[in-house]
Amino acid sequence: MIILGVILLILGLLLHVSILTTIGIILLVVGAVLFLLGSIGRPIAGRRHYW
């Protein structure tokens, strides 16, 4: 999710498409939050890791 967010963010900035930039930022933030919660051992939706 983090990688997809970065790709969409870069494509949005290069192609000047604001919706791609916005979706990229959202995916990047959500992916980072899920990664942090999973790395500290907090179960997410009943799973230790979200991936």
C-alpha cells in the first residue's frame, strides 16, 4: 500500500493530475499507519500484520 501510494503520488505530480496526488497521499498515510500499528504488535482486524 505504501509503494502504491508513492507511485500514485509521483505520477500525480509528474502528470499534474490532482486526483492521483490526493489518492497517493491517502494511500501513503494509511499504509504508514497500518505498518506502524502492525510493527508494534497491535492486532488489526484480528490479525497481527495487515499484509
